[in-house]
Amino acid sequence: MKNVESINELWQKAVEFHGHACPGLAYGVRAGALALEKLAYGRAADEELIAIVETDSCSIDGIQVVTGCTLGKGNLIFKDHGKSAFTFALRNNGKAVRIVMDAGNACRPDDYLREKVMTGRASPEEKQLFQEMKEKRIRHILEAPEDEVCTVQWVDVKLPEKAQIFKSIPCELCGEFFMEPRGRIKDGKIVCLSCFREYTRGW
Ligand SMILES: [Zn+2]
Ligand SMILES: [Zn+2]
């Protein structure tokens, strides 16, 4: 196990990567940090640690920064379920933990305040109150005892195959190169997915 960075160091890195500080990002940072702690593992250099994420919200950037499971490396798998639930698994011993963040968290700003701030109708006082509530909420997500922010379950998961590197071939219509298994045949020509779709369904 590598050196464990403090939650604040991880948070700073995540904010830098994500571009802003928000509660969603905090969920991802906390989930990622908890996962590494539970699995007694450091940040993934390669594909030995896998994350299966059930949402594509801000939280995913926190997970990528903290755990090293990234879309580019192929060890971040996205399931479009709209849930703040993240499963982390290790290839070497098959251990897997699913962390479900409690999205109905305490100290959440009232919807009316959020609505006003988002539509630019909030007074300076309301904006400040909103900002304070947001910061309080982020601190809570990052620092509160584990059982106040999430539930943790040990699970069995069927691990996906390791990411493969495929041959790139040119599309016979647009000329752009694409990964061979994504090819389609249209009027006897080997074409990319965008040309196939444009051709058949108009998008
Ligand atoms: Zn965000
Ligand atoms: Zn094409």
C-alpha cells in the first residue's frame, strides 16, 4: 500500500481537475478514499483496480482523481442507472466493495434557495447563505463518520475483461480511422458508426 494522502490533499487535486468545488465532487472523493481504505490499496497505476460507476455526475471526476480508475485506461465502467453508487474491485484477489452515497444528505440548501441562485434571482445575502451551506455540505461529505454519508457493502462482481487494443481501420465513407470492432457494413462498404447512423436514421 502506498502513502495515503489526506482527504484534504485529495480534495484539492480533485477541485483542480474538475474545475469547481461542488458536493457531487465531494461524494466521489469520499467514495474513492473509502474504497482505497477498505480494499487496503493505493491509487491504481494500471488496470488492477476497477471502478463500476452507476452515474455520470460530477462525482466521477473525484473517483478518477482519487482512485486512478479512469475512462481512458478502461478501468472505469459506466452504467447509466442515475445512482450515486460505486463498486470498486481488485483483480488480484477478487475483493469488491460497493459504496452508496446518501444523496439525501443533511444541510442541503432548500430547493427554493437553489432555484433562486441558479436563475440569478438571489439577493447577495441569499447567495452568501447558499455558498455557506454548500461549503458546509462539502465538509460534511468529506469528514463526517462513514455511516452518516454512505453505506458500504462487500459484494461479488463478475469482472469485465481487461481493455484490449484493437486495430484501427479507415471508414470507407468519411475516411476517419476507428476501432475495428465498431465497424458496420453499409451497401457493402465498411463504415464507422457515425456514418452508419447518419445514413440510416439521420443522427
Ligand atoms: Zn461539479
Ligand atoms: Zn465514417
